[in-house]
Amino acid sequence: MMLIVHWLSELGAILCALTGVVIVLARLISAITYCELKLVAMLDSAFKVKKAWKKLKDGKRKNRQ
């Protein structure tokens, strides 16, 4: 009887540890996704700025000619 209680206690500890690992992995994936979305937004913004800058430079060239 004591052996079964001991095994159940060990099994509970292992399940608790696995639950903690799953929670940490979920938070890590969430943080990576958040950073990825911010990076995509920054790259999109930089592309728009680059496009506007090129348009401005092309407009200045046309005005000089």
C-alpha cells in the first residue's frame, strides 16, 4: 500500500513539473509571436518610408530637369 502511495506521489510531482514546462513554453511562444508581429510592423513601416523617400528624390530630380 505504501508503495502505491509513493508511486502516486512521484507521478503527481512529475505531472506538476510537466505542467510548469508547458506553461513556460506557451509563454515563450507567445513572446516570440509578439516580437515577430512587432518586427513585421517595423519592417512594413520602414518599407513605406523608403518608398516615400524614393518618390521624394525622384520628384526632386524631375524638378531639376
